[in-house]
Amino acid sequence: MENKSRELEVAIKAALEAGKVVFKYFEEGTEKVHKDNSEMVDVVTVADHEAEELIKKILSENFPDHSILGEETGMLEKGSEYIWYIDPIDGTANFSNRIPLFGVSIALAKNNELIAGVIHNPAARELFYAERGKGAYLNDKKIYVSKDSERTGIFTAGTSRTKENRQFVKNLVFDLAEKVRYPRNFGSSVIELSYVARGSTEAHIVTGLRNYDFAAGALLVLEAEGKIIKFDGTPWKFPDNYFIASNGVFHDLLVDEVKKQKEKISFKEI
């Protein structure tokens, strides 16, 4: 990308530096710590904490007036119209089990409008980035969503840890498997959204995730000429956390199936 903003340049630097920390632990192994999260138990590692602190340090040094929301440390509130959203390792369960499907995710929003995003998977040597109005890129090459239909397409779904959301996704995937060729779950929404953006998969359905889980990935999809819409079919706007991201080819099918499933179990977005 030519003429990257300073914000994007700094985000890329932060993601690459954090990626070095993360990859070191990925190669050497790291102890898992389990933390309660709603009705489930999540995994966190020392790598999550070290990577987040490093990202926050780089961002704060360059943009001292910006607010920062990190998965592990919460909100650093500066009363700014700019907020950085950090997930130091999205897909920590994969990471801690040495499965190379995880990513460092950094996004910037101004007044709740996404303007820059970076996702880095050091294990796969992938650096995705996007800036509003300038397209989406993987390792400095412009990327676009695929043109595949449901007959050959792959869809994935991610869910928050509530019992209702998990049941909704389970039922939805079961029903959609009859209509979309390849259902998958990669265990990392930032990777799944990145793969939609680069045309490796065709759709990802987000059900109640935290905004740092999908901020950068959502911008990638939009800048790769993909489509994002809310579960009720209305236009999506960040930070709404129930949405369908796709290449747009069989988007209407996905919307219809989500609506049907919501009606079956009286599902409520929370």
C-alpha cells in the first residue's frame, strides 16, 4: 500500500514486534493458565500478557492521547475520539497447543468508525493490514474476497461463551452444512475473517464476540470488497457484534438461514 497513514505504520510495527514475542513462546511452548469467562473457561498464557503490554507501549509512545482497549488489561481511557482495540493472541487455545492458527490483532476506530487494522500470524508469516478507503493487503499484496458460491464455498462461525450462543451456532452450522459445501471452524475469528478477505473462505458468522476479536478482521473484509450485514439484514456498523461477513455471492442465503435459526430457538442478541 502506498501512502500508509502514520497510525497504520505504527500498528504494523506493533504487530510485528508483538509477533516476535508470540512466536518465541509458540516455538518453545508456554504454560497455560485457565480463567473463568461466563459459562466457559478460557486459556491465557504469559505470551498474551507480554504481547499486549508491548503493543500498548508502542501505541502509547506514538499516540499518548489515544484510548486503548486490550483483552487482557481492559481500557486505558484517555477520553479520546480514537480507540485502539488489541487482541494480543486471538486463538490462544490453538497457540498454546502449537496449532498455527492464531493472530495478533490491532485495530483503530475514530468515533466508532474503523479506520485501520492489522492482523499478524507469525507462525504462517502472514501480515494482513487494511486502511479505510485504501484496500486490504496480505504481505504487501492487495487481496480480494473470492467469487465462489455455496456449491464450493467454505463458511466458518465464531461464538461467545454463553450457552445460548453456542447452541445457536451449533444448530446453524448443522443446518447450513446441508446447503454450503464446506463448514469449518478454525478457532480464531481474526484468522477466519482474514481468510474471507483473502478469498480462502467465503463467509464467517460472528455471534457475540468482543469487539477486539473482530475489529481488524471486519475492516479487512470490507476493504477486500466483501460484505457485512447484521443478523436482521440491516446494515452493519461497528461495534455491533452479531453479523455475517462474506464474499457477497450467497449472502442472502446466509441471512435467511440465520433468521430461521433465530426464530427456532427465540434467540436474542446480547
